Amino acid sequence: RLTHLTLTRNQLFRDPKCVRLLMKLLPRQPLRHLDLSWNGLNDELIAYLGRNCLGQLSLLQSLRLSGNPIGPQGLQVLIHRGQLHRISLVDLWDCDIGDQGAERLGQVMAQGQARFQRLILHMNGIGNAGIQGLVRGIMHCPTLTELDLNCNNIDHEGIETLSRALTYSKIERLNLRANQIGPLGAKSLAMIVKDTSLRKLLLCHNGIGDEGAGYLASALTGTTTTTAATTTATTSTDQG
């Protein structure tokens, strides 16, 4: 019986009836990994997934929904009816959840029951407001070791908020590529990096400049006896 099912880029949105039938049949399988990325599934079909399928997949460990316009409404159903909080890898790359969705994820983690290990929120239009909501939960989710905020709308104020939460989290890998962090955001990260669990920090395309690089260099100098010794401040195009 199936444990892995990947249906990436299959234009499933073209026949909603077949999609609904598929989702009804999925709970009969002991699925651990489900990938429905880039299929144009809207919030209505995603809500159907949440109501009629996801909550019954008790062994599911990873769920990839990248590139589906589920929005904050679809996300809400996945959380409320689909028990999204119990899945360790949740991939919501380019799912249009915005600040509202980020705040809702923060609320779920703040309840102390989320099992997220990897949370991928790449390209979701998340700004400072969404970060404020998200960080309220990060401190209450000790299982979370990877957070991907690549290509959002976070500036130095949002990074300052996030930095404070990082000192209370277990996050080891943080992707902040292609935001608007600037030198002030780099300074906020530099001030706390030696007090976090970070092992990999992706900061390319953030305009931190010489000033920001200087802050990070100063923070990393002479930290061989701390966890910051193995931290990587990545300024290349490496996606890890």
C-alpha cells in the first residue's frame, strides 16, 4: 500500500470531481508523504482536502502544497479540520497565505501542540505584521528546527522581532533570502546569533551591504566555544 504519493504539476484543478474522488480514497492508504504541489488547487478544493481527507491520514509526516492558491481561508480549514499541526514537514511555498495565514500558524504553535519540524513559507507576501504573529508561536514549538521565509516582505523591524524569538527557539536553519533586511536587520541578527541554535543562516539578496556584513563578522569572531561557531551566514545563491 502507498506510503508516498507525489502528484506535482498535474493540472488537477481541471476536473474538481476527480480531485474530490482522489481525496476521498487517500485515507485508505497508510500515506506518510503527500505532494500536491503546483496543481492550481484553490481554497475550496484545499478545504475539501482538510475536511474529508487530511485529518484521517494519521501517519502523514510531510505535506507539500506549494504553488496552490489556498489563501488564509484554505489554511484555516487545514488547521481546524485537517489537523495540520501534527505534520512535521509543512510546505506552503507560494500559497498566498499572507500575514493572516502567518498569524494563524503562530496561534497554532502558541497552543503548544504543534509538531512542526520544517515550516516552508517561501513567497507568501508575509510582512512585519505576519512575523509578529508567527513569532508568538515559535517560542512554543520546540520541534521546529527549520523555518523558510525566503522571498517575503520582511524589513529590519520584522527581523528585530524575529531575532528576539530566535533566542528562545530550537531553529537551526533559517532562510531569509530576498527580503528587505538591510544593515539594521543584519545588526539585529548579529546581536543574538551566538545565543541561538542557528547552524545555517541564508541572507543573500537583502542589501545588508558592508555595514551589515561588518556586524555579522564582529558577532562571529571569537565564538569558537559557542553554537555560533558553526553558523553559516550565506551570501551566495546557495539554497542548501
